[in-house]
Amino acid sequence: MESSVAPADTINKLRAAADAACAMQAGMELDLFTPLKDGPMTAGEIARAIGVKSDRLRLLLWALVAAGLLTEREGRFANTDEAKQYLVKGQPSYMGYLHATLANAWTVRLKTAASLRTGVPQDKLDFSNSPSSELEKFLRRINTKNIATTRSLLARHDFSTIKTLADVGCGGAGLAMTIAQTFSQLQVTAIDLAEITPITRKIVKEEGLAGRVEVVSADVVSGPLPGSYDAAILRGLIQVLSAKDARAAIKNIGAALKPGGRVFIIGYVLDNSRVSPSVAVGYNLNFINNFDAGEAYTESEHREWLSEAGFVDIERASYTLAGEMSLITARKPA
Ligand SMILES: C[S@@+](CC[C@H](N)C(=O)[O-])C[C@H]1O[C@@H](n2cnc3c(N)ncnc32)[C@H](O)[C@@H]1O
């Protein structure tokens, strides 16, 4: 008799994917792909290169072979082509730095059921009220990713003719500082809430860029922004706001741009289907745990808010920045 019980293929596949992802994260954190850049090594040689015990490392190496990031032949492990390109330190396409944000994102995601059951985000991030030390830790952590996204933006867009630029919701100002360092002609203003700007100033000063990046306190939701700019860049801002506040923020940013000025919205943007790209779908799990209202909004929602604010030439880039974040650009009519 034929069994009518369907195989648990999806469940097993997902479980295996989570295991493989954990192996990848550990491999990135230990930076074990970098010593393999010069060719295959035994478990003992890799262990010595990264300063760990080889008998336990062996188990992780095999898990990475199963995950498709290493190969093994006659007791020697080697990077796959993908690991060679993305996980070896020093490569321009290096992604191994993601280990810290991945670990943090997954720890937060494991609280999703509790956040929904209690109705209270279990890893709440309130930019106006969370303890300053917590916010500083968060902003310093995401600054690494912020800088990578900015480099990726600069590789695609020419900012050499722009004179005044606002980094709105700047956080640790990774974006503002990277752009200021790249273009000496640019006057860069980093804008954030009054609760955040002391942290921003501290980071900007540490980097020796206090003379190049002006840090200004303003709430982009509640009113007009100080100043007038050729371009505004918002990285990770829209997704931390409610839909109502996101709409108001885009309107206020539009008002602060000069005629012909451009806005660059960088963040997790959902396709209109709401089931892709996977990184935005995944971050919505974080947002359940972080915010009462923020989320990755759809492309249509962004387009609607931008049109309403009077923007034209609204485009969503076909590529992602640093392999992760979407980019939507638009122009204020001249
Ligand atoms: C996820 S963080 C992104 C920080 C930075 N842009 C980056 O990508 O690293 C969101 C930032 O938006 C800021 N923000 C939230 N609401 C804001 C508001 N109403 N006005 C100005 N900034 C705001 C937060 O304080 C925080 O620094």
C-alpha cells in the first residue's frame, strides 16, 4: 500500500541550512578561509594558522565541506571558488566581516516567537529612549556594514559634482565619513536625533574627521531639516520608522533638497511579492524583535511615498549594495 505521508523535505532542508549557516559563521569568525588562500592544508596546519586545537576544528571543517564552502582531498582542505572570492581577507569582495552581524541577527531572531506571544519586542531598539551605551554598541557594530555599503555605492555613483550632502539618520556616520574622505569638495552633514548625535560626534572625532563632517541634531519625522542639500542619503532609516513616519520623513527630506537634488534610499526593501529578496524577508524577523512599528517596506510603498513628496525619476537599482541592501534613487524636479 502506498503511503500518503508526504516527506518532511522542506523542514529537513531548512534545518540543514541553519546548521550550514552556523558553520559558515564560525568559519568566518575564525577567519579560517584566509590561510587557505595559498593552497590546501591539513586540519592540523589550519589549526596552527588560526591558533586553535585541531581535533575539534576537524568537525567544523567537515561541516564546511558539507556546507559547500570547503572541499577535502586526501586529508587536505581547500577553499571552494566562492570561499576564495568572498571569504579570504584582503579580497575587494570580502564578506567575512559579516560574522558579527550574522551572529547578532540570529540571536535576535530566536526571540521572534516570544516577541509575538508577549506583544513586546524582546530586543527593543528605541533610538530616543534606549540606554546610550546600548545604542553606541549597536551603531558601532553596524558602522562596519555601513562603510562597506557606502564603498559599494561610490563604485556605482559619481558624487564628484555634488557640493552639499546630508546623511540622514546617520547613526555612527560611517557613510558620511567615507564620503567626506573620498570627496574633498563635499560639505557633508550628518543628521540624527539629539539622543544619538553625541555618539556620532564621538565617533567622527575619533576618526579625525570633525572638521569634515558636521553633525547636526534633528528629527526628520517631526519637521523640516536644517539646511539645504544637493543630495540626501538615508541608510537604514526608513525601515526603523512606522509607515506614517516614513512618509513624513521622505516629505521632509524632499523639502530640504535643492531643486534637482537627489535622494538615495538604502535599506532592506521588499519586492512587491513580499517574499523576496531573502535578506529583507529575514530582517523583518529582526524588526519584529526590535521595533513596535519599523519594517522592510515594499518597493511600491517607497514609490508611493516618494511620488507623494513630489520626487520624479524614481528608480530601484537592479543590484544590491555590498551584496545586501537595496537602493532606490529619485530626483526633486529642477
Ligand atoms: C538602523 S540605524 C542606521 C544608522 C546609519 N545610517 C547606518 O546605516 O549605519 C537608524 C538611524 O536612524 C535614526 N533615526 C531614527 N528616527 C529618526 C528621526 N526621526 N530623525 C532622525 N534620525 C532618526 C536613528 O537614531 C539611527 O541612528
